[in-house]
Amino acid sequence: MTNKKKNNYIPKDKLGNNFVHKKQTINNNEEKESKEKNTSLKNIILSIKNASYRYSDAEENDYALRDVNFDFESGKTYAIRGRSGTGKTTLLSLISGLERCTEGEIIFDGKSLKNMNLDKYRNSDIGIVFQSYNLLPFMTASENIILSMDVSGLKIKNKREKAIELMEKVGLKENYADRKVLRLSGGEQQRVAIARSLSYNPKMIIADEPTGNLDKQTETEILEIFKKLAHEGNKCVIIVTHSQNVCDAVDVIYDLKKIKEENNK
């Protein structure tokens, strides 16, 4: 893996546009400088601006996350990595609108999450994929996907047909549609979970350790799905991960450092 962060050089195509498939590795201290030097960023769907978070029962200077600045573009895959305690879960909660920044803000598609209906944001604008799949086991694969359509208020004439179309998009044949979730393998369940996240055509997919429970072959197959969603479907895919395989597969890696580590530099 080639690390571009030392000279902030980003390969370009013949038209002078950023090459989507070349990897960058950027940490939360370097992002401000990177944005100043890389003025050719386009299609930004999500911006994290000086985001900090402190739990309500924490001491005044005891932050779970401090001064994070990251940009995310449509059509790219991203990995957010960091050791335990660096704030990955907290950042995921902020991006998902489950928590609000103590300081700073998060901008989605030009609008601050502070001014958005967060229920609508989660049900329409972003799709979330979990490590443990979070499927309803008493339902079939297609019923899990259809339920997501119902929750989002999506009006589709034939939801079952759409569910099967989405399942085929992630590599599951039609005969899987009526299988109960518990009859599916871990990789098959994760494919259903990805199809469910696509059921209302969100602009951004957020995945929390989506390959953590999978073997390496299945992990590779799931990563190929995410890459196609970004590079062919123009979605922004953000993966929180510990996996080096995931980091090797994505376009951009964002590193989170422990606050104490940053203060000791």
C-alpha cells in the first residue's frame, strides 16, 4: 500500500481530476492542511468540521472525540480506523445522527445535521450496515428488506420485486428471498443487510465492522459489493474497521488517534 500523506500528492487523470482508486491515508490532525492543499475535491457529500464530543457526565476537558476534520466524497470508499478508545464508535454515532456534536458540526449534502430532521435523515439519506447484521430472525430475507422500505415511507408498487432485485444486486439469487434469516450463513445475512440498507436508495452507506464476523473469502466478496456501490453507483461508503483487508481495499483511510497521544506530541 502506497501512503500519500507525506507530500499530499494525489494522482490525477488526463482531465486533471482526482483518481478515485488511489489510496490516501490521512489522520485527523492532517485533514485541515490536506483540504487547503487539495482544492480539487469534488462531490463532497459529508463534511466533519472541528467535531468534538463529550459525554454529559464527563469532566469538562474529558472528550471522547476532539477536533475531527474529515471530508467524504460520493463515488469513493473510506475506512475509519483507530485503536480502541480513539472514538470510532462515537464518530459513527455523530455521522449517523444518533448523537450531536458538543462542538463543531457535521454537514450532509450542504446542510448541517443540527438543522435536519434526523429520523428522516436516517430513514432516507443514509443506509447503515452492522457487524451483527441486525436482521429480524423470524422474517424472511425479502421481508426484512420490505420492512425497511415501509419504515422509510417509500412508495413502490411491487416491493417484493424490488427486494429481489436488490438481493440479486448483492449476489443472492431469487430462491433466497423466502428463506428465514436463521437459515442463511453469516455472509448471506450480511448481503441481505446491505440490500436492506439500499432499499430506499440512500446517498451514503455507513458500515460498522461489516466483515468482522466473516471469513476472509467472504470478506473479500462483501468488500467488492461496497466498491461497486461506490464506483458504479456513485455512493459514499464509509467503513469503520480494524481489518487491514478493508483498509487495503478502500480508496481513502482516515486514522483516528487517541486524544492523549495527540496532546503528547
